Amino acid sequence: MKERDKQQRADNPTYLAEGSRASSTAVPNFLHEPTQSRWDRLWEWVGPSSPKVSLKIFSAGSCRHPEWVTIRGGSLRSIRIPALFACIEHPEAGAVLFDTGYSERFFRETDPFPARLYRMVTPVDFEKGQSALERLIAVGVDPSDIRHIIVSHFHADHVAGLRDFPNARFFYEREALDSMRQLKGIGAVKRGFLPGLLPDDFDRRASPFSSESRVEVPPDLLPGFPFRRITDVLGDGSLLAVDLPGHAYGQIGLLLRTEQGPALLCADAAWSAAAYRENRPPSGLAGIIMPDRKAYASSFRALRQLHEAFPELTIIASHCPEAEQAYTKGGEGGIEP
Ligand SMILES: [Zn+2]
């Protein structure tokens, strides 16, 4: 165990209490199991042959916000916030995307008012070559080969590249889009939704999660695991969506089984690893864009619980500067977490 994690556990009486509870469940040796095999229980339960995938992280543009908005106790200085997306290589489905970051289309959509207010409140830095489309071409992925895009939620910084993938189907929580489509004009802009970013034939290619794809996780299966319901996105146990609502209605994260171990793409449930590691959620001001602050707080707690109970789990937040530095080689992708 890493020194930092040892320290964190020692500092954290809640974790110790949870650990002792876990050890008295039906799986008494849980705490002594090799870390990989406890996850194997989840994978094997969800799909006996759930394949391993590989994961690459890229950035597609960035924006700027004062640090104190994104994390409690942050400074007044403006910080750069990358818009990360993931390309998951699946043995049968090929390259699967999780979100897309910004693209040039974002600027076209935010030219007229009221959408221009979005750009004024959230200044976006984006250069040619930084879109998901261009990032993927640069690493040899043909955009027309992308058949699956999993959308965490429908804020512009996650969906601005959807139009660039003409053969993709879109997978998401139905409520995430239904709640946005009820909003019009300035109301939609205030919630970060720009309907023009969606492809014209979006509905034809949409595959919102069906009730059949959802599974209830038995409470004893993986002690400390905070999610009771998961969605088996491709039906083979390889990509598991978990509910992380609050930042947006119906926001999801994605759990993956990679060669390097388990990983969670947690979208905007936290804006950085520092936030959940140090228990510093965003300021109340950031709550203005959140439709459900209570749900946000419980999603944030779930992340903290995961981080503490499963130090071997790699958690990647969509706007985390540390993750960008560690995994993207200046945005270009290529380092597997
Ligand atoms: Zn975002």
C-alpha cells in the first residue's frame, strides 16, 4: 500500500469503521484479498467473460475559471481547466468514446446571443488540432470507425464533438437529455446546453439506457462499493455505467476493467482528484449551474468512499489537471492510466 494511502486511512476514522463493518460481512477475508480479485468478483458477477479494455485519455480544449469556484479553499487566480475525453479500445466494439470535449462547432454555436453568454462566463481556449476528431486521427483512429459514444451528460464541453462521428450511436441516461430538452433560450444556456451541438440525426442514433441493461448490485458483492445499480452498456460486462447525478441530471460515470486494473471515468462528479482526495467540493457558486446540489453532494461522497476503500482504482475526472498531466502527453493521449 502506498504511504499516502496508509496515512489517509490512519487519518480517517470513517474508513476504519467501514473496514471493520466490511470484515464482518459474508466475505470475511475481503481486506486481505489481493486487490485485483475483489474486482474480479464484480466483473465475473456482471458477465462471466467480461473482456478487458484499454484506455487512452486526451484533452479537447480547455476553459478558465477562478480556482475557488472549482474547489473549496481555492485561490482567486484563474486556472486552466482541461476538457478530457476517453478513447476505450474494446476487443469487439473497437474504439468507444466517453465524451468528446470541445470542438470548433462550439464557437459557431456560441456566436449569437443568448448562447454567447456561455462563452463570456466560461472563456474557452481551443486551437486547431485539439478536437476529439483531430486527436484521434493523429493517433491513427479513423473517426468513421467509431460506433459507440457514451455521453456522461449533455453540457457543451462534453458533447461539442458529437457531430464529427457520423457512424456512432449515442449511449446515455435518458433523463440526462430529456431534462435538457425541456429548457429553451437563456434557460438552456444557463444549464450549459447548446442543442445545435447534437447531430441532426441524433435521435435516430440515440440509444438511451434501457431498463434491461440495468442490474442491481448485491450489497455483499464488493464491500465499500457505493453504487447499488449499474448499467451494462454493451451487454458484455466490460463497460459499466454508474449514476453520479447532481452536477447535471442523469450524469453517469463509467467503470472499466483494464489490463492495468479497474478505472472509473467520473465525469464532473468532482473537478479534480484533489477535490475528492482532500474533501474539497466546489464552492457554492458552482452550485448555480447544478440542478440538484443534494444529489451532487451524495455523488461526491460516493467518489470519496471509492477512493478510500479502493486505492487501486484509477479515478479520472473530466476536468482534472493532474489527470491531463499524467495521462495525455499535452493532450495528445497515449499513456494508459
Ligand atoms: Zn464539464
